[in-house]
Amino acid sequence: MKPNPVLLSVLIAQALLAGGVSGPAASGAGGGGATSGIPVPGVSEIRTNSQTIPPGGTAQVQFSLTEPKPIMTGTGRFGFSFADTLFGASVNSPGGDAFGVAAYSNGTVNVNIISPQFSLGTITDYPIVTLTSHVSADALPGSTYPLSANLSLVAPTGTSVIMAPVNGTLTIGGSLFVNNVLPGGGSWPAGTVVRILGGGFSRGTTISRSSFRIRSLTFVSASELDIVLDKTTILDSQRIDVTNPDKAKTTITYYSYLRGVEAVKSAEPLVVATDPMYPQLTYLRVAAMQAPFGINQSILTALSMQNPNQTPVIVKLEAQTAFGKIAETTITLGFGERITRELGEFFGQALPVGATVKATSTLPIQFLGFTADRATGDVTPFMPFAF
């Protein structure tokens, strides 16, 4: 019998709700690990990439598998003491079903991912998780930081996925980095100009490798390169290697994804600190329910949405209880815009436990829900119900 992905995601989320990703099961705290980072021949590995990034630059930490392993869930707690904020996060699965959250607080990133259809990890063409962060401007050149690969993974059977972690290293130095790719996601026709933003570029900088065809490359400035697509391209999860013409051929590998711009910021600090990792699947209509507030009234329920369409969308939101509709509002999102808010924030009022928020969009968009505990910082993702 084929599992119901919606039901499964809810059951998984409920099972994880009590523990989140900050409890004893969280791994990799402080950036350490159980391995020296030396690959072991014949052993399946999960790796993080090594890189050299200047102070004030952007580091993209990529978690990659050396061989396919179907994954149901994953959690981890990682030391990011080199960073002062998280720019965004992405989980990549060939079925587009995987989703999750990454919460940044005081130099630590907590990750929680779910793949209802178990397609996460089934190919090794791109990282299963990428975390994009801003390196502190006062980071000391020459200093190094371990990038822990201890992402704890669970197989569809409920057993641990046995992978040897191979840690990467972040070295502070150099001048080359990629901050963002615009547009980073969506399908775009031949002739589209894609902007690569970063630092340390020169007229001799090249795209030494990419997972898509490029018609031309133009040096705009030390912080921008423009490329032109040679054919229609889906830009999600594309690999881009930027190489400088120095003796070492210094190269930065960046994986693109749609890093949405927040249209309206939440008033909840924990919501602001949480980066949604949307599934690539899109929906016209979803519903999310207000979860119990917990013993200390510290648990909130949030809904996040992102527009991957090249045209704006209008999303109608309705809050309902068993007695009928109690509030409604509309939101307009342009391409690449997102909004993440506690459910009641959308309507300017607190919603009772069990209230349902229905969202209807004029075009299919990405949705994600999560519960978060203000007391512990635990954040647990869930997929809203499609209807």
C-alpha cells in the first residue's frame, strides 16, 4: 500500500513535536563531530564542504551523501560561531516532497527536515541540505572553524541511516564568495539574465562548471557577474562554480535555490529566526490548524508561503472555528517574495486552539507550517493539508 504523504507528514510532525531539534538527540553541537574528517574507503559518508570565505562574506554549508540513501527525517544542531545570521536554507529531494526548518540563535543552527515520500537522499547530484550564512565582519583572517557533518538521518523503516560523517572546514580569508543567485529558482526561458552576486570577482573570473548551459558571461563589477541562459532552465538546485584567475584557481561552489525576500516581518522573534525550507511542490489551497499552546502557553503555530511564479499572486486567508468564519484577509506576493507569521498575526488577533486557517492562492505557490516553542527554541515543521 502506498503511504499517504500528507498523513505521513502530519504523523511525523506530531511524533517530533515534543522534542524539536534542540534536545539530547540533536547532533553536531558546536561544530564538532565523531570523526576526524578523513574519508574511509568503502564506507557511506555524509560530508560538508570546505571553503575559504573573507570576513563579511557569505558561506554556504552543503551536506552531501556519497551514495543514495532514502531518508524519512533528519535533525541536527550545528555550531555556526563564525556567522552572525542565517541568510536562508534549502532541502533538496528529487521528488520535491522534502521540507524543513533551520532556526538560528546565538551562533547555533538547528535543522529539522522531513521527506514524506522518502525521495530525499535517493540521488547524489546535489546536497540534501544547504545552509547559507553571513560570515561576521570581524572574523579573524586565518582562523578556522569545523563544519560538522553530523546530521542525524532516519530511514523509512524508522531506523538510523548509518553514514560516516566527514567534516569540512571554514577558513577565514581570501576575497571570493557568492552571496546569492537571482533568480535562484523557477523555470526561465533562453536569454534570461541571471545575476551572480558576491565579492572578489574580476574580469578574469569564469564559471568553470555549471549544471546548466550558459550562453554568455559578463563581468559587471567585483560584486556581480551576469550570465545568459542558453535554453529554458529550472534554476532550483543548480550547481555554479565560480573560479578566479589566480595561481590556485580559487573556486567557490554555490547551489542555487529561491531565497525569498520577506514581504512583512513577524513580530515573533522565533518566527523571524526560523528559515523555512519549502518543498518544491506547490499548491493552490492549504489549511493549517492552531496547535495547543502548551503547558506554559509558549508554543506558537506559524504558516509560511513563498511565490515561485514570475507573476504576482493574491492569497486569501480565512480563519474558521466550528462555529464558522471569524476573520479573513488577503496578501499579495510578487515573484520571490515570502511571508512567515504566527497564525493570528495574519488577522491581527489571537486564534483559539483548533481554529483552522485556510489559504487560497490565485496560482500554485509553496507553503510550509511549523510549530515553535518560545521557551526552548524547538521548531518542528509540518505540511498544511491540501484541500
